[in-house]
Amino acid sequence: MQSSVSDLNLKFDGPILVTGHTGFKGTWLTLLLERFGVEVLGYSKPATRGSLYERLQRFNQIHEDCGDIRDILQFKRFLNSTKPSVIFHLAAQPLVVESYKEPLETFEVNVMGTANILEAAANTSFVKVVVVVTSDKVYANHETQIKFKEEDVLWSSDPYSTSKVGAELVAAAWRNVIEQNSNRLRIVTVRSGNVIGGGDNAPGRLMTDIIEGFLEKKEVIIKNPESTRPWQHVLDPLYGYLLAAQHKHTHNGPDSYNFGPQVESLTVSDVIEVARANWPQPTKVTFAGKSKFAEKKFLNLDSKRAKSILNWTPNWTQESAVISTLQWWELVELKQISEFEACNVDLDRLLSG
């Protein structure tokens, strides 16, 4: 039986901080935490134009600060003034294509930024847990089509994926630092698949390109049609992150978790066909070979650890996640969170015991 709100108790000693709260996943996580009745803090660079954060007019809806995680002194000032008990570290340079254009910045943000967050947290008495969000692309992928498990070798070569491997290694190193210094801070890394959902406007992402083309009634040009990715609705892994934080706090459980679909990953062309079948107007899609930026063709995650320890399973199938993303343009964000509640996750009862 899947975990429900009765299994989730976020009664920590202080508020919860989300770094990167102006991003796509960060905005959804903030909304989700608010529905749980949790005091949420935000620390991030300014939102991009047309982002979900901007669309929902989230500016100053929570206690937030505009800052760069590469500036550790600024982050420490914010941390010491707000005293969060848990940090969900989502702030990152999240785009593969952008990492080829700006590799140094990608490493500065994703590796040193993570080190700054952990160093700052480790030097407090109030931060109890840090959840470091990395990527499904951290595994040494030799195109064997296996489902990666948490204990598999971490390795990559493209700038983005390698920077996320670096973030994983930084987390492992700081666990040793903390142990040597007898600090009680606990660190868990979480690796999720290709999240999709309403409001993602990042360039170069499949669903962004599909929806933009469909809305503007123009040809959608798609590369790498046979590539597989663990597609999932954004709320599914976010709920898993909350479970991971709770379990790390109460039991000091595993140091990492995968969150992915229960079945084999869909191909890009499969996603296109689901989208076309559920769009009310005719569409035109052209497949145009491979991207010039090197990416692995096959990617699948094994989420058995999250299922067995956290009792987590996704509420959306990959197909329903695609359909829900399309429907977002006709639904408001809280309606989709209500749909999530209907999937046996009664958010309103979170703090009732």
C-alpha cells in the first residue's frame, strides 16, 4: 500500500528552506509544502520571464531572498537570520545544452554551490537535514538499458551530468566532514527522472517544445526520437523528497534514493504520440535525427529502495503525466495538487498525526 499523509510528519523544529524556489520544481515544491501547512523559506536567483513562479505571482508570498549560492557569506547571513530545520537544495544550472555553452558556470553553481550549502548548514546547530537534489544522469551509463540502482557507479562526461556527479561526491565528502566534527546534520541525495508538469518553460525540454509548437500551431522538430527517459509528473518525486527528508530525520536511513516510473521508460516518440492523441487540434511533428549535443540514448531508474523503505510509488503513469501537463494550460496549479490529493495522498491531514 502506498504511503499516505498519515506516514508523513514534517514537524521539525523550524521552517523549511527551498533553494531554487523560483524554478519549476522549486515553485511546485513550495506550493506542496504550503498545502502541508509548513512555513516555507526561499533562496534563489530571480525568476526567469514567463516562469511558473512569475505566472503565479509568487513574489513575496513567502519569506524569500534573492541570492546566488556561489556567495557563501550571503547565504550564511540568510541562514542564520531564518534558522531553517530542513533544506531542500534545488538551486542549480539544470540544462544539458546550457552546460555545453557555459561549462565553468555549471560547475561553479552545481558543485561549489552545493559545497557552500552544506558547509553553511554544517556550521549551524539548527539545520537537521539537507536534501540535495541531483539527477538521474549521474550513473555510469554504458547504454546496456539496465535500470540503475543507487549503489551503481556514478560517472559521466557531459558538463551537466558530471557536475551533478560532483554534487553527489560533495555530499559524500561532507558526510565525512560532519562525522569527524561530531555534527548531527544528515544529508540525503535524491535522483529523479525527467520531470514534467504544468508551467515548465525551460528551453530545449521536450514537453516545452511540444506545447509551444502545439499552441502556436507550428511544426515541432524533435531530435533523438528513440531515446528513453524516466518521465514522471513533477509532484511524484517531490512527494518522495519529503518522505526522504522525514526518514533521514527520524531513522537516519539511506544516503540516496531514486524516484522514477514503475515501468520501462517511454521513448521520445512514445511521448509525442501520447501528446498528439490528446491535443484537440491537428499537429505537425518532424523527427530530425540526433542532437548535436551528446546525450545517452537509454536511461532507466530502479526505485525499489524508495518503494521498500519509504513506501513510495508514483501516482501518475508516464502517459497520464504527459496528459496532465497538456491539460495544465486549462487548469490552475491548485487543481492539479487537488488531483494529487485524490491519488490517496490527503495533504490536508498532514499535521493531524
